Amino acid sequence: MLKKKITVSGTGCCLVDRLYNNVSFYSNAFLSYSSKKRGDGGLSPGHLVLKEEFEEYTKKNFQVILNELTAGRAPDKINVGGPCIVALIHAAQITFGLNSEIKFYGCHGPDENGSFLLSSLQKLPVNISHFKQMGNLTPSTDVLSDPSYDNGHGERVFVNSIGSAWDYSPENLDNNFFKSDIVVFGGSALVPQIHDNLVELLQQSKENGCITLVNTVFDFVNEKANPHKRWPLGKNDESYPNIDLLITDRDEALRLSGEKSIEKAMQFFIEKQTGAVIITNGAKNVLLYAGNELFGRVEMRELPVSDAISKRIREKVYNGDTTGCGDNFVGGVIGSLMFQLNEGKMKLDLEAATTLGIVSGSYACLYIGGTYFEKYPGEKYELMTPVLNDYKKQIK
């Protein structure tokens, strides 16, 4: 009997990433443009700032500052970026051979960056027939990466132009979007109209029987508006009960919950009736919990990062950076959910999904940028398999 086709539809952040590696966060230039207080528009390791706000903060043209920070060099890599599209690409790459389809709903401008995104995405295994041209400017991010930061674990700073993503609205999501097995809202804080309507969009997805997954991004719009209040996820907290799985990093979890520790943040998400939650924490342990029909009951617990990859990073046996690690983590989780649905499982295994997420996120440290262009279909999963096998031994 032919197995049912698994469909995944995602909307949210898709942009051009310009990556500058080896930018010291301890240099005088960097420190002179650093943030002094929350939401002021300055640079802050691990965080995102909007280009317009950064220019207002520094009273300088961004290009002038970028030349100063990078000594005028060209980007080390220009790549497809964004928490939604990068996660979907990775999920599509590792589920090669599965009877499935992954669709992305988003937008680009009529400029050079838009042409770059279109031509790049055509080489990748994601359906982009709903990737529309609108507005004037394709969303983009300049990513400054310091691999030596945080005792050699590395960190990045993001300067983002939202561009035409300001214009992208829920009207662009058709009925088929809400008929998918899994719907993904990825980095919606950088697509403001989608973010503001998350409550209704999640409700509609749940009413149609979709599995809902939300992965977050640093929400500079709300950080600037209310630096001392917790960030809303959509209009209000009604989003949470309609999320089957929330994936967020430590900083974002603390800002969404208003708490001071990730354990208390997790408690906040549980009290808001979020189905399941994974909180990543850079090179530290990942925290997970589930209490819904989809995953059953998983008490709050931790999983470590990959020792094999950490060792390669410490010994500098790689030429990569940490850009896209979180997005690939999400892609690994989505891929695992797809594998499990394909097996016909009624109750999904959150630990297995987190395991593939951890290995996917770790593996992304070994190359520059979030999106990996395969030489042949299935190559990436093949390359990751030894790391996955090592990791399974590690957590036994």
C-alpha cells in the first residue's frame, strides 16, 4: 500500500545572509557601536538589530560602519538565510527519498538580492511556487561572526533589513497551507503582519488538524517598543495553547517569558499550555518538555550537545561558523517528525526529534552559513550519519 504523502508548509523569515567571519567582538570599533542598554539599537552578541535603528543609534550610514568593522573586505559568503527557509531546506535535504513535499510561503523584492534568492532556492529541494515578489527591497541580514567569542564556542551579531517582509500578510497563505500535516511559523518576528496574526493563524491550523511548530527569532521590534516588558508571541498569550511544539533559544525564551532562568521560562510556557517546548542554549545542554496528545508526557529534562562536534570545534578541525545552527536544529526536528509520521506513529517521540535537531545544529558549525548546497540528493544526511551514530552512543 502506498504511504500517504507527508506535507509541510512554512512561512516566516527568508532573506539574503551576507556573512563576515572573524570579526572580533572585542575590537575598539565593535565596542564603540555596542549596545549600552536593552533595545537601544546598538550591537549585542547573539542578538539582532534592525538596520534603521542601528543607523539612528550610531548617527552613521551602516555601510560606513560595516567597512570599519570588516576592514572593507567582501563577505566571506553570501547565502540563503532566515529561521524558516533554512529549517525547511535542511528538513527537505535529510528526508530525501521520503514521499513528502515541503513548501515555503514568503516574499522577495525585485532587486539583485531577490534574483539571488530565487536562483539559489531553485537549486534546493523546497517548493517555492508560493514565494512571491512584492515591495521594493528583499529582506537581508549582515551577519558578523566571531568564532573565538565565548571561549571559542563562537557567536554572531545580526543587522537586519526587513524590506518587503513588512508587506507580507496572512492573505498570502492559501487553503492548502492549512491542509498540511505540519505547519511551521519560523522567525515570524521578522515578518510583522504574520507575527501580529499568529493567534488566528495557529487557531486555524489547529482547527484543520495540522501539527503546529513555531520557532522564534530575536524580536527587535518588541525589544525596542518595550525593553522592560516580555515580548508578546502574536497579539497575546492565546498563541501558546495552539502550539504543538515551540522551539526557542535561551535569550528568546527569557524575553518571551520575562523570567531570569530557562527552567523558569519553561515553567512559564507550561503554564501557558504550550504543547511541547525545546529551549536551546548555544554550546550548553538543551532543555525539553512535552505535555500534549502528540508527544505524550515528557517531564522537563536536558540533553547534551554533540561531544564529537564540540571536540572538532575546540581543535579547530573545521572551517565553519555558528550561523544557521539554530535553524538547522529546527530542520532536524522537522525531519524527525516527518520520518515518524511516515512510520505511521500515532504518538511522536520528542527525544528522538530533539536528538536529530542537536546533531543537525551541531553539524552546521562545520561549514559557513546556514544553507548547505548538496553535490547530490541525500549527501548531507550521509555526511551527518557518523555524527548521529556517535551522538546516540554518547547519550546512551
